[in-house]
Amino acid sequence: MAGLSNIQKHLLAIFLISAIATIIYSNSFDCSFHFDDQQAIVENYAVHRFDLKEIFSTSTRPILELTFAINYYFGKLNVFGYHLVNLLLHISNGIMLYLIILWTAALPSIKEKYQERSYRIALYASLIFIAHPIQTQAVTYIVSRSSVLATTFYLLTILLFIKAFQESSKLKAQSSKLKAPRSTLSAHGSPLSALRSLLLAGAFLASCLAMGTKQIAATLPLTLLIYDFYFISDGNWKILKKHYKVHLAMFCTIGIAVYLSASGLQKFVSFDYAKGVQMPYDESVTSFQYLMTQLHVIPYYIKLLFIPTNLNLDYDWPIIRHLDLTTVLFFILLSSIASISIWTYRKARLVSFAIAWFFITLSVTSSFVVIYDVIFEHRLYLPSIGFALLIAVMISRISMLKFGRTT
């Protein structure tokens, strides 16, 4: 690739991401409706009628159901269209991940350390994310579009957020060149200032759409805050504080997820932790029992990321009722992994962020909030981005050492 221009390399990367994803899932277009597809699509008459009023007043995931309504409008119950949309969203996520990593590596805070291998890191991470077998459930199980679509808006928000601050840097450079305060340029309607505002508005809207797609998006404002601290503010609290209005606006979008949860999610999740939650086919489960169970589930998730064998659509996972040695050891293991994120912050910031991403994005479904199904592989769709980034950084590092380089 040494002889290719930057534009040619980026186009090649996008082609590879798109082609590999299409080849992998080319045999899934005729897969039938299963399990929750019946309730969410086949028997959902609000979707059939394209009844926006009912969708947005009764659904806990209205943006997701809106996409199902569009699919039904054009193809009724022909599964091809539903699978095609899922695949296109998956490809879009791979491309956005590629761009996010490229733009991140170009930021001044880590440019010196990662810029030389940014293309490889971005491409490797995107290909790992696109091709990993753990994504099979999220992409092929139609109703699991919730995870894929929420990730689309999640990544779009981050992409627009980064671009907005890139424009802010340009505005700062322009003000320095003209020897005028940034506020003066803003007051006179600088195109850069207007573009920055437009990008931030777009990020806010994308965050709202993510919240209306699936509750896992509730972690997005925290992810943006940590991203800012890591890469834009470069660990400087004073700079981070100057961005408080942007982050405050992003945290306000969580209200959408909270409202939708409170309005109808009780049939899937219970918030009664004192007496425990009555599971569909089992005894009641307390928040502490669910948390202990997740201490077993998360290591299994990690195992699936490294060794994706015996994948399963419907697990029969036992509830951990009492604290035992294995649970304690799993807690120590996960705490140690999380600690690595803090320890590597200075020396390997992308590695640190990748680990933080995994735990933050998994926290909604793997914490003390009791959910009827304690484990689902599609819940790894968004967290797996952290894994893909981690492995890509490691591979890029090894590939450089192979050629005798030490940086």
C-alpha cells in the first residue's frame, strides 16, 4: 500500500470493510423471523399501519420500530429487506469506527505516538469488528437490530463530536492568525464557528436517536466525557471544564432513555430490588444475585471475544444465589482488568480507552439492574468495539517490531 495516496488507501479500506461484511452475511438474507421478531414485527400492527402516533406513544424503542415500519411499508414481511438494512447498518458501523480511530490518532494528544500506524490500527479494528463471529446474532437476528442501530447512532454521535472539536481547533488557529479573540470571530458569524455549532447540534440529535433506539445508549454521554478527557482535553481538567455546556447537553439526552424505560420497560426489567424480581421460568432474583451472576457472565463474554466457539442464541444460564470463591475470583479478575485501563492511561492511551469502552458500554446489561435474560450475545455488539481496538493496537505494535522498529 506504500504506493497508494491517502484517498486511495481510505477508499480501499472502505471497500474491504464493505466487501468482507457482505461476503460473511451473504447467506443470511432469507433467514426467517424468530422469537421476538414475531411480537416486534410480524404481529405488530402499529408497524403494519405505519402508525407513528402509536409507535412513539407506546413503544420503549420507537426509533427501532420506526425502521421496522419503513421495512414493512416497502417489503411487507419479506425478510430480505430487514436483513439488508441490518447488514447496511453493520457496514456503516465498521466504516464509522474506521474514521473515528483515524481522526482520534490525528489529535495532538496522541498524534506523535499513533499517527504512523493509525491507518493499520483503524483498518484492523474495523475488520475485526465487522468479521467477528460474535456479531452473528446482532446482524442476523432481525429484532437485534436494536443493538446495531443504537451503535450506529452511538458512533455517529462520537464522529460528529470529534469533527466539531476539530473545527474548534481550526477556529482557534484562525483567531491566532488574525490576532482576534475567538469570541469576536464567533460574533461575526465565522463559517468555522457555524459549522462547529451545526456539528454539535447533529451530535445532540444523533444521541437523542440513540436513546430512542435502545437503552444501552445511556452510556454515550459518559463515553463522550471520557473521550474528551483522554484525547481532546489531553487529561487537562481546566480544558475539560470549558466544554461543560456541550457535555451537559449530551447528558440531558439520557432523559429520553429514562422516560422510555419508565413508560414501559417494566415488562422486561424490574426496579423492585428489595423483594427481588420474579423471573419468567425461575424463582425471583435480587439485584445482588444478578450482579454476582454477571460476574460469571462477563468473563464468559471475554472468552467468546477471544475464542468464539459454541455460540448460542438462547442460553440457559444459572443464577448465582450465594457468594462463593469462584465469584470472588471473577470479581478480582475483572477489577484487575479494569485497573489496567487506569495504569495504561499515560503510556498507551488507546489501550486504556479500549478497556474502558468495553466495561462502560456493557454496564447497562451487566450490572445490578435485573433483566430477565442474564446473557445474550448481541449485548456484546457495542462493547466488542473496545476489544477490536485493543487487538488492533496490539497487532499494529507487533507488526512494527517485526520490521525492526521500536516506536
